Amino acid sequence: MSGTLSAADVRFDGKVVLVTGAGGGLGRAYALVFAERGASVVVNDLGGNIKGEGKSSSSADRVVEEIRAKGGKAVPNYDSVEEGEKLVQTALDAYGRIDIVINNAGILRDRSFARTSDLDWDLIQRVHLRGSFKVTRAAWNHMRNQKYGRIIMTASSSGIYGNFGQANYSAAKLGLLGLSNTLAIEGQNYNIQCNTIAPTAGSRMTQTVMPQELLDALKPEFVAPLVVWLCHESCQENGSLFEVGAGWIGKLRWERTLGAIVRQKNQQMTPEAVRNNWERICDFDNATKPQSTKESIMTLHEVLNKLGTERGVSTNPTNGIIQTSTSGINPNEGVGKKMPLTLYTYTNLEPILYALGVGMTTKDPDHLKFLFERNEEFSCLPTFGVIPAQDSMNGALASVPGLNIDFTKVLHGEQYLEMYKPLPTSGTLKSEGTIADVLDKGSGAVILLDVHTYNESDLVCYNQFSIFVVGAGGFGGKRTSDKVKVTMNPPNRPPDAMMSDVTSVDQAALYRLNGDWNPLHIDPNFAAFGGFKKPILHGLCSMGYAARNVLKQYANNDVTKFKAIKVRFAKPVIPGQTLETEMWKDGNLIHLQAKVKESNEVVLAGAYVVLEETVHQPKTNGTGMKVELQSDLVFAEISRRIKDVGKEMVKKVNAIFQWDITKDGKTAAQWTIDLKNGSGELYKGAAQRRADTTFTLSDEDFIQVVSGKLNPQQAFFAGKLKVMGNIMLSQKLELILKDYAKL
Ligand code: NAI
């Protein structure tokens, strides 16, 4: 072994290690490797028999001699681990410090449970659990003070899985895992790490249960390197559990079913409901892997959220991180499913409360028509249209078959709202939600929830909520859909107008009274669970600010002019921050972007408002905007082709292309073909990941190029076509435009 030592870099020079029960078996193997790698070792062993009876100094002495004979540093200690301070004191006396504790000492008193005596129970707990506690506590403050410590607990597969005749031992062994889990948390700020191993090795302990052949094969030397590595200062592992033996090492963690909520709001929970849901409670398909108490509590928060709080208000899981991890998504089952109808009854109060919630104030005389019910023009702000629709998001979404989501990380990603009639200032509106589509974005799933809201039988407005479920992707679904209401980047020029609003520190506290009760927006503890320093403003509230600014700037606050809005929630806003709404007018299309002034971060991205055209009703496409570009048709054709042969193109091309199509010198549309992933996708708007090549050309020239009338090189040299990024890749374009679009 010494031949390889010089090259070894997992060294412990200057470090002091205490190994309990190191007089034989696994402990001895650890002590030898640590010593070979430069550590000073305290070799502890009580020297009793396997049942914990008697004592002797010989086994510890033998190992110390063995180490010294090889030139290593070691001292013996013969105390029981129950006297932890004495063991640590030996280290301090001999070497002046203690860096690493390997809790390894152990005995066995196997009995069937019925025959287990008090002594059998107590002795096992005392040596394994209490002994590890005493030794570790004695070392703890030294480790804290020096900001370095490594601790190993020794559990057993008997504790993890149970073993006949080892009730006492199993209990103690898994007790050590609980101890380790907590020490890992309490120690982490002091660079103290604690891990647990469940070893298998031939030793005097396993002599009685294993044949000699196996005893010889399962050498302690096939366990020791794991223990030694876990204790190195460069190892970052903390709070983990490993099974180890025969030179194999595996890590274990908890797995939890998605489970089932077996009670309903304001109803008793019954054993029958538990029985009836048993299969779902125990179904490990799409199980999650919670790693902390925080995650465990988050689940309960979410359950309470879904069921509504005790005060009887329902909660709305929108905007920001709410809950879980993986999902059981089966789009075939979920898509097209309708939510239960929801009714929203309101008086003049609610639209006024909403207007105040999005920062309207009597300081601005223009705002009075939204704040005073007896004003001649009293109106609802158009974006109030999200309020009656938001109930469709409540718990109902989670109950949709095929969308088995354990919400730990759900983000309200985007919102689209289209108006058909001005909202009545009071009344009862009926909303119907439908799962329009479910997309697989790899890192997550996007659920498109379409909600149509009616006044009697008149369609008043239509919302599309896009909900991103982090970690729920990879179910083999499509990446995009023609149901998506797309975002659009603003033109590349300074904004035509900007409006600034200082939000109140109580803005979220006020806005939530519109029925968005998610505690993320008011409860600091809940916000902290979601990873936010403070409760955040509702994304829909920022959208309300931006929308009313556009309405004032470009439509003279005439709500009948407001046709549609689309926003992407890019970053959270903290109540009290200043929102800056930047606007670019492009005909009836107003691009917008909202930034937080303090951080200069974009919070509403790819956003726009469509205003009603006064002169003529435009022919519209899915976004409610005019279709007047010929290139739109070409891209629609390319999109169809990608569906057929996208995979093949990804293989051949492997690049992201963006087109900026201009009309009368202004950017009129942006398109992206992403041929880097999966089966490729084409979408309207700027590239969501960095484009490799961006082409800028007019709508007319684009048509000329794709129809073969204009040579791209000539267009380039004539300045008709601008190419940014990787020009070489544009050669692959022919592949897309000619071979596949066949245009
Ligand atoms: P071992 O019996 O060879 O070593 C245990 C050592 O601990 C003995 O030398 C013993 O004298 C010492 N010891 C017992 N009580 C003590 C006390 N109160 N104070 C100080 N020293 C004391 O057994 P082995 O197999 O090396 O076990 C080491 C650890 O690994 C034990 O905690 C055992 O429970 C655990 N383990 C071993 C498995 C295996 O396959 N060998 C399987 C699962 C767990």
C-alpha cells in the first residue's frame, strides 16, 4: 500500500481522528487507513465481548502497535463510548485537537422481540445510540470553534429494512440516522459534516451469521475508503446515508408518493375516505424525493391552500414558487378536460378595490372613473377580467385527471387576457376553465389553462394562464402548441413612452383582497419557504399597473378600446419598489415592458397590449393581432414541416435561428426556429435561448428569398439581409427553407 501512498492526495496530515471500537473489525481498518494517510489516531476499544460484557486493553493496544510499526501516529483509549468525554480528552491530551469522530463501536444482543429483556434493550441503546451521542457531543464544541469537523455514524441494514431478532439493534441503528440528519443541519454553518453508513463486512460481529467464505470476501478494507473520503476536508457530502460493502457504495434517500388529499373543505375526514384513496396514497408512480422538513411542510401548506383556509376563503396558487417537484403528467388524459364552472358575484366594491390594488389613486383625476361608483363613466379596468377567472386555478386544477401534480414548484409563467365586452361594474359572471394543452419543456411542464368568462350567455373575456411546473417535464410530451398565446419582444429602439409608479409596501396586502389568497404575498415565513427574502407582489398586480398605464397613454382610459394583453412574469417585484412601464406604439399594438427601477430588472417581459381598431375590424390571428405579413404564412408552413421532420432537422442543423421581419423599416414580427433540442420548434417572438444566427430582412425580401427569386448572398451584399451571429450556419438554412418548406 505504501507504494501508492506518495501519489495519494486524500491526506490527513495534522488532523486528529478518533475511531471508537477500533480494536478489530471495521474500526481497525479505518484506523489503519487514516494513519497511513497522515492522521494522528485515537484507537478506542473497551475490549469486551460481543455482547458487551467484560473489558480489556489488548485489542486497542494491538492496533496502536500495528500503526506505530508502520510509522504512523496512534494512542490507545480503553474507555466505553458511554464516557465520551474521556475519549475526546485522550485526543486532546495526546495531540491537542479533535477533527474527526468515527462512531463505530458496537455490540449485539440478538433476541426475538418477545424475549428481549430490558437489559438487552438498554445495553444496545447505551452503546450504539447513547455512546455515539456522548462521544460526538464531547467533540462538538472543539469542531465548532475550529470551523472543521467530520462525523460518521454507523447504522445498519437491519435498521433500514428490519431484521428478525434485532428489534433493539434496529431501533438504535436507525436512531443514529435521525441523530446524523440533525447534526448535519446544526453543523453546516461550522463546516461540521455528519454522514451515516450501513456497512457490511466480515468481522467478529458477522462471524455467527455468515459463512467463512463470505466473511473472507467481505473485507473491512472494502468499506474503509468511503469512511475516509467522507471525512476529508474537500468532501462536501453532508447528511447522507450510504450502504457499503464488497467495494460497492450506494447512496440512499427518501421517496414519497404523490399521495392524495382525502378530505374536502369544511367536511370531516373519515377512515372510509382513507380506504377509498388507498391506492393513490401508496402509488409510487411519479414519486417525489423530499429532502428536508421544509419540503415536507410545504406540501402541507399547499394542501391547506388547495382546501382553503379555515376562514373559508379559497386560495389561489398563482405567481411565484408554491410547491413540489415531479409530476405524473399524462397529456392524453388531461388535455381538453374542463374545470368545474365557477360563479363570481360582485358589487361596485370589487372593481374599486381592484383599481386601488393596481395603484390607482384619487391624486390622478383620470382615475376617478375607476374609483367612484357614482362617477358618470364608472368602469371596470379591463384587467379586472382576471379576477373572475382565477377561481378556475384553485384546487380544481390539481384534481384534473392526467395532471397528477404535487405542486412544490409551480410558477405562474405567463398571462393572456382578451376582452370581448367591457366588464359589467357589478353582477355575476360564470367562468369555465379548460386544459388547452400541456407542454413538455424538459426542465418542467407548462399547463395552458384557458378560461372563458360569461355574463349570462355573452362571452365577456378570455384568459390563458400558463403555469410552469418545475421539474415536471420529461413525460415525452410536445414542446410547443398552436394554443400558446405568444409573447413578443419590444422593438429595438428607446421606448416611446414610460410611466413610473411607486408601489406601496402594502400593495400585495391590498391586492390579495381581490381573492388571490396565496400566503406567498403576505406571510414572510411562507415567502422564505419559496426562497424569497420578502413576500412578493402578485404578478397579475404588476400586469394591472402596466395595463392601466397603456390604457391611459394610448386609449384615453377608454375601456372599450382595450382588446388584449399578454405578459410573461420574468422576475418578482417586492411591494414598495418602483415599477417602470415602458411602451412602444406600433399601430394598434403596444409593446410593453415593466422594470423595477431599483434593480433595473425586467419583471414583465415580451408583453404587449392590443388596442381595438376604430376604423375597421382587422383579420386576426391567434394573438388577436392583424395578419398582414406574407412571411407569417411561410412560417406557418415551416411550422407544419417541423412537426413532421423536426427531429431529423435537429440532427442535421443543431442551431437556433431568429428572424426579425421588418415592414416599412420597423420590426413587424420576430420568429425563432429552435433546432437544438428534441424535435425542434418554431415560435413567434425572439429566441428564448440565445440565437446562433439572427436574420433581419423585410417581409417582401423574405418572400423573394424563400421563393428563390432573390439569392440570399446577393440580398446580403445589397444590404437587404442583415445577419448577426454565426454566418456559416446560414448555409444550413437552405435545408430548412428549401428541402423542408418546399417553397
Ligand atoms: P466488531 O465487533 O468487530 O467491532 C466492534 C468493536 O466495538 C469491538 O472491537 C468492541 O470491543 C468495540 N466495543 C463494543 N462496545 C464498546 C464500547 N462500549 N466502547 C468502546 N468500544 C466498544 O464489529 P464490526 O463488524 O467491526 O462492527 C463495527 C460497527 O459496524 C458496529 O457498530 C456494527 O454494529 C456496525 N455494523 C457492522 C456490520 C458488519 O457487517 N460487520 C453490519 C452493520 C453494522
